Amino acid sequence: MRERVAKIRSSVARAVPRNLGGLFLVFLALLVSLPAVLDAQVRVRGYYRKDGTYVRPHVRTRPDGNPYNNYSFPGNYNPNTGRITPGDPAAYLRNYYGRSRTTTRNRTKDTRSAVSALQLSLKALGHHPGSIDGVLGAGTKSAISSFQESSGLSMTGTADAPTIDSLIEALKALSDGTIEDTANRAGVQLMPENAHLDSWGSDWVCNRGYRKSGSRCVPVAVPENAKLDYWGRDWVCRRGFSRVGSNCEPVAIPSNARLDSWGHDWVCNRGYRKSGSQCVPVAVPENAKLDY
């Protein structure tokens, strides 16, 4: 897999300009990973158990989300060892559900990114999958079949290794022309400098310290006494300063006042109330006290 990705990266880097190559490198790398993401078989490397027993490399089916169907579930027959799996079913289930939430979430994210790349590839080549949503639905399967038919492949409707290889070759052929034409045909906006793919892998966002301006990412102009906000695509004034137009001006704190919790305005101290731009004493009548 690493050799295939390296080969694609080197060939695409020669075929496209340096400042636009990043989009295609990520794009094609995701396509290469697609068969592994969607394959129903999982290749397990050899490993040693805690008791010193060596388990040889083998192929197993990808987990279906039901722990009772796993070979490793206590009481099930394991064809790789030829034995009934020992252990406590209750303990197995506690461990299984404790770690499966994170694993499933990461696998889902990887799958969506890879399928989004597949959908964009098909669209660029004139085989429309419908919405670019990262879901391998009926529209995407139909587009796969259409591409397979035009490429002389078996019309399986699945993104198998021969189909992905043909897609990559077709995309490389397109990249020999102008990338802008290819992107326009696919309805895709090229990823500019100082940007990266979003969480879904189907669009781009600017890096921290840059903001989106049309189809580019431009530096965020941070004035004096300011800093980047939490997202890194705008600025906020530092504590003790407030935003006035495109500048940060010092907060003018009157007597008997202090900065508020946010640090961009002031509030009166206890026993005083706001009156215009000043803090005046609260007039407390007889038999009364300050409120909460």
C-alpha cells in the first residue's frame, strides 16, 4: 500500500503544478485507501499472546458490530486455532464495548473521506454519483458501474482494486491537461495554498491564521493588542482592550469599577451602580442591605 501511494505521489507531482499538487495527492491517496477501508476481509499480522503463544498471520472477516459472532468471543469455535475460545463472556463484552466506540468513530470518518474522494473522481470523469456525501449509496454504485462499463471492467458496482487503479489512471490522464478544466468539470473548487481538507474530506478550510476570501486563503490581519480567536480565522482583543472598528482600544475603567469576566468591558464594584460612564454609590435606605 505504501509503495502504491508513493508511486502515485511521484507521478502526480510531475504532472501538476507545485501549488496545486496537494489536492491531487490527498485525493488519490484517499482513493488508494478505499479498497482497504471497504474490504470485507481483514489481514491480521502474526503476534504473540500474553502467554507466549504465537498466532500465525491469517485473514478474517471484518467485524460486523456483533461481538457474539467474533471468533474471540468465549465459547465460539476459532478456526484459526482449532479450539473453543476460553474466557468470561461478561468480561469480554465489557472490554469490547469499552474500546469499540472510538474505533467505530474513527473507521466511519476514514470511510466517509475515502468515499467522498471516490464520488469526486467519478464526477470528474463524467459519471455522476449524486450528492458528494461520503455515503456509498445507490447513486454512487450506479456511477461505479457506469465507469466500469466504459473502462471495460466487470460491472460489479463495487470499488474493488482494479476499479480504483483504472480511476487513478483516468485522473492522471485528466491532470495532463489543465487542472482548472478538470476541477470545473467535476464541480470542485481547487484547494488553495494555506488550506487543508475539512473533517468530511469533501471541501477545504483555511489553516489557522488565515481566512477565506473568495477561492483563496489570506492572512488574518491581527492588530496590536489582539490575538487569533479560538478557530484561528479571526481575531479578538486581549484582556483589557475592546474592539473599535479594526483596532483594539484600552477599556476606560472609571473609579470604583473593574474589568468584567470577559475582559472587554467594565462593571461597577459591589456597593456601586452604573450611571452613564461612571460608578456611583448605591443609596441604601434604613433597614435595607445590598442585594445579591
